Amino acid sequence: MEELLRFIVESLVEDKESIQISESQAENAVIYEVSVSDDDIGKIIGKNGKVAQAIRAILHSAGHKDNKKVIFKIKKA
């Protein structure tokens, strides 16, 4: 699933070298934290958070088949 997230984020940003994705496990959940350059953070969030919501929906669907809750967070670099 991390590969899917990396593909989506790389498609959106210009500075592909600054992408950092960390994965952690919680009870019944997988948490992905994505960090990109300050110039690209708006592209990940999107207008009114629409892009971030779309990414969350894709990850939720991908995690649903494995019966896992997926949490997607964006953090500043």
C-alpha cells in the first residue's frame, strides 16, 4: 500500500526527492505520514482539501480488502 501512496504523491509533486513516507501500526490501523517540500504541500492538500480526501478514499478502499483501517496524515517537512 505504501507503493500505491508513493505513486500517487509522486504524480502530484514536482520535488520527488523530498517525499518521505513513514508507516506505523496502531491497533487495527495503519498510519501513513507523508512529508513533502513546502512548495508542494498545497498540491497534496488541494483546494478545500479535496485531493487529500481523494487520497484517503483510495487508501481506505485498498485497506478495506485487508480489513485494515488506513489513516493518512500530511506533515510539514
